[in-house]
Amino acid sequence: MKSEKNNPRRDFIKKSMIAAAGMSVIPGFVLGENGEITDITEQLSRALAGQDGIKKVAFITHIYRNSAHADVIGTKLFLGIPTDEGMVAPQIKIASVYIEQVGANDTGIRIANMNNTPVYPTVEEALTLGGDKLAVDAVIYVGEHGEYPYNRLGMKLYPRMNYLERIFRVFDASKRSVPVFTDKALSYSWLDAKWIYDRSKELNVPMMAGSSLPYCWRDPNLVHPIGVKISEAVAIGYASLDAYGFHVTEILQCMIERRAGGETGVKSVEGLKGDDVWKAIDSGKISQKLVDAACDAIKDKMSGNMREIVPIPYAVIVNYNDGTKGAILMLDKYVKTGWAYSAKTSKGIVASDFVLAGGPNYAHFSYLTLNIQKFIVSGPVAPIERNLLTSGIIDMGIRSLEEGKVKLTPFLDVKYSAAGYESIRPTAPRPTGQSISRFHPKEYEFMIPDAFKNK
């Protein structure tokens, strides 16, 4: 263990913190006068060294390299979390690491060694810290990236169910469960996702999952009040349905779940591609006004005719049990790296640009990380049923596209309420401050992608 006087991580967090009004709502960020670190934050820094009973986390991942999800979540928990207002000292500590695929570009083992964190050869040993029973307070499983085959539908076969069952087995054998965060979808397959959900309920496992998009910047800062009347909504993104369609579905669902009556589940899903997308817009199956409103909100998009710019559009139409209509559109090339949402409410059409922060910080993962931390320390920030439903919607959308017909989805009868959940989100419309400033101390500069080293 590094001494109190010679701890680069602690010193860097201390030097990086800046004074900011109102930041006390984010756990772990407490400053005194002139930006000096206070006794409270000193306690957090000591806790980072393994003292004071801080929550111990097993960090399980397929691959840990620069800019992979394991890096943009895990490295922040080792170093500190960059936000608009400054660096936030983590309140949880990575106590063990398991990395399935260690290649020439691996950085996870080096970072673990720099922080005196053991790297175990199996998932089970990481959870038990080499013993016989569960020995950590929570598990973060980053099941994204890595070398895996694709199925007949073009979906990458991430072994999320396999990994979560291994984690659940340790819980079952230990007769004790702890919070688990799993990155992105519960699974590429609805059947697997439902199994994971049911198994977590059987073992009383607190679960959090999903995308970083629900926790990113919104320009303007649109948050529907609980009970808002919504008749139709659209979410916009880019790239493929398999790679990024889940993110766009999470945008749609994190907004539309706040409607009057709460979430009622999904009656049917229809996947479309190419000219069928434009036909759906022209016929009114997808609202042209909502598509225009969402695209108008995006600052990072191409000028010109959308239909001439997008090589192959994709869409998934979602018909909810209560009659609400939803749709996601993948408009590659036109929105470039943009994301957006629009809805027809009882007070008219509203829209917002969902804004991410680029490298080297990828600070939208800072806010996801803050929410993971809050979940582990004090309880759920969002209903896990959201992620169960979004996992099923995107799976059925891809299957509908492959089969060329609407998928009736009585099994997506997922009902829940978003009331009572509180997440941490930036209040500024776009990234600023430490979110867009380099946060890696000198000894961690190897983590900065080459494209950003001179910026």
C-alpha cells in the first residue's frame, strides 16, 4: 500500500479539485475555502487506500485497453472522476480485477499493479478474493468489447448471461448477494436477458444496467415530469442497430417511461431498413415532425437533405400497450456522432440533443460511473426493468428486420414506474470544465490515446 505522503492518485485528486457552487449534490466532492481539500475529502482519500470501510468492488471485464468501456469506467475509479465542476473522489474501491482477454494492447493489468490491486485468473477468485466465499461488497461487470463471433442476425455474441451466472453462482454458494452493475444490454438475446432478470430476483440481487446515454448532457436540459402525457416519441442515433441501437433505445425509454400511467410494456416491434424507413415517415407510421424536431436539436450534423446523405437508414417502431408510439432511427453520416430525442406531449413538441464528451476523458462515462457508485453505496438510480425492456426491444427489432415482418411481443409485458428514482446528471447543456480537460496524471499518460496526446 502506498503511504499517505506518497500516493500519486490522492495527490492528483487533491490538485485537480476546483471550487464549484452546488457540487455538494454529488457524493465525494467536498472542498473548503480556496479549493483546499477538506477533512471529509481527506477521509475519502484514505478510504481509497483501503481504509475506513469503503465499499470493495470486484471489477470483471472481457478486455481492458485504452478507450474501451473497462477503461472509461474502471480507470476513473482508480484515479478520480472528471466532471464539469472538477474531479470527484470515488467512494468505492476496486479491490480485485479479472480480465478475460489480455492482449498486447492491454492496460488493465498495468493499472491494477500500479494501484496494488490483485488480478485474479478466474471470475470466482476475483469475487472471493482468492477465498471460498464472496468477499466483496459489489460487482462491476463490463461485458463490452473483446473478440467474439457474430450470430446469423449480425449480433455480437457477448457472453453476458454466462458471466452473470458465474457471478450469481458465487452469490448462491455464499448465501449472500451484493449489488451488480452490468454494462449496456442485459444480453443480445431477450431469452437470456429475461433469464438474468429472473435469476437476479430469485437471489435478491440489486441490479443496475444500461447505457451512459440516460446520464449524459441534454441541450436543452429536458426532463419530463412524472405523469407527462406523451402520445409519440422518437430517438435518433447513428451506426448499426447491433452496435448502437441499444443506446438509442435507452434514450427513448428513459424519457418515455415517465409518461402518465408509467410503463405498460410493448405490444409489437417492427424493424425497417432503407427505403422502408422513408416510406414509414411519409405514411405517418413515424412522425416527420418529430424526426425533424429531433434532428434540428442536434448541433453535430451534416447540412443538406437527410435522404440524400444517409446511405442506409434503419428504424425500429415500438408500439406500447397503452397506445403510445415510439421509434428509434439510425441516420448514419447525417448526424455523424449525434443523438437526440423528441416527443409530442399535451403541451406540444419538445426536443433535446443528447450530448456526449469525446476523448480522452469520455466524461459521459463519468456520470455513468457516479451513478454506478451511488447505486452501490445507497441504492438504485433507475429501474432495472428499463434495461430488461430495452434489451428485448432491440433484440426484437433486429429479428423483425431479418424476418421482414412485425414482431408481436406479448412477452414484453414489462410494467414499472420511474417515480422515486433519482440519478446524477450534469446540469450544464454541454460538457465543460474538467469534463473536457485531461485528467490523467503524468504516470498515467500511457492511457491517453495518441490522437489526444498533444491536445
